[in-house]
Amino acid sequence: MIAELNKLVELVEQRLTDDLDVASLATELGTTEYHLRRMFSSLAGMPLSEYIRRRRMTLAAAEVTGDGDLLSIAVRYGYGSTEAFARAFRSVHGVGPGDVRRDGGPLHTQSQIRFRLTVEGSITMDTRIIDKQAFRLIGHAARVPLIHEGINPHIQTHIASLPIAEHARLKELSDTEPIGLLQVSADVNPDYTEGSDLTYLHGVAVTDSIEVPEDLDIIEVAAGTWAVFRTQGDYPASLQATWAATATDWFPSNPWLLRAGPSIVAVLGRADDFSTATCELWLPVERA
């Protein structure tokens, strides 16, 4: 995967002034757009779309300091008006192109990224691969912003709004893996952008044999393969560290790609104050 990401960076660099079709780039690299975006975001610390915008504005800045027509520069970098170009330019450099033309700066440069894999060999990831038939995730759903580190207060508020008895009712409905109460993230932006909205569901997994109460939300999950990562320790820090390690360690070293679908966290056991927990992270995958 590291080689594919570095090739992606090269292709982006060659086509910064063209219409960039990420799906076509993924096909050229023999992978999927979904996996490519998720891996880039996880390893680069920014969405692919944001990297492309920063690189375009870095190159555009060199032209802005010259005598070229601003509209021509805007069009060359994919913007239909000087106003749209100026907004993108300001979001990267903090000043407009007119200010840079007059004063010469300041400019914030985005260097070309290079990915490298450092193999330590000191961490063994407890992983199993499971093929599952189609199933349903049922429970109480809410739209919340994505937060990469720490506890998500929006999810906390959502769960706290549920009556205590509701957790027991949901657990009684569970009849398939992942067993027990689940933390489900669905409809996540492929770029995994911090602050972007996702659907969070507090619920359980069931087969078609379960009659779903009318007051519960349903996420239909197609048949497919899942990579299941077991984690234990401080919560949510150990879970989030394992999630990050799937991108930095596991996927680059194994013949699997992320596919579209919900990610699921099953809490197998926890301290009374939830300071520590044993969890399973379920990620939908397909063979590379």
C-alpha cells in the first residue's frame, strides 16, 4: 500500500492543473477509491482532497507573484472565477492573491508528501478474518461529527439520552456476532475528515429471524468479509491507537483492502467507570 500511495502522490503532482478523477487514479493503481482515500487520510493526517487543494495553491502562489492574469491562473487550477480561486487561496495561505501580488507573502507551502513504512516488529495485532452473511444493525441512530481523538461528547450525549432499561432491551435482541451492545459508525466520509458528519448507532446485530421493534433504526449490512481487531487497555485511547495501527501497520502488511460499510466496536468488558475496556473493532474488508 505504501508504494501505491507514493505513486498516487506522483500522479497527483503530474495532474494538478487537470481534472483529477480519484476513482480513475485508484483503478490505475489496482485498488479502490474508498481504500485509497481512507489510507491516505490515516497516514497523511489530512484528506486527499485537502492535500490536492494545498498543493494546487502552493504552485498557484508562484504564478500569482508574477504578472499573469488572475482569472487565467484561477481557471488553470480548476476554478471558474477569481472569487472562488481567492477563497481557496486564502484558506491555504491566510491572505488573498491580491495581497501576495502586492506584498509577496506571507505564503504557507505544502511540500510534496512521501510515505515510508517503518517496521518495528514489536506489536502483535490480535486479528481474525470472518465471513458473514447479511445481517442488520438495529438501535438508536443520530448524526454526529467525526472526532479522531478522545471521547466524542455528541455520542456521549446521545447514549445518555436513552433510558437505562433500553440498553437491556437491545441486548436481549442481539442474536449474532458482533454480540452485545455495539458502537456503529456508518456513512463516514471516505476522506475521514475531522468534523464531517457520520451516522452513529447505539445498538446490536441481529439476523432476519428477529422482528425489529418499530421504534428502532435499522442499518442493513450486506454479506461480506470482516477483519476483527481485539484491543484492551485505556478507553478510548487503546481503541483509537488500534484503529490508527490498522492503517500504519496491518493494511500495508496484509492482502486486504477496506471496503465501504459500517465500522463496528463491540465492548466485551469494561471497568465500572469505563476508564479501561476490552473491545473488538470490526472493519469491512475485501481481498486486494
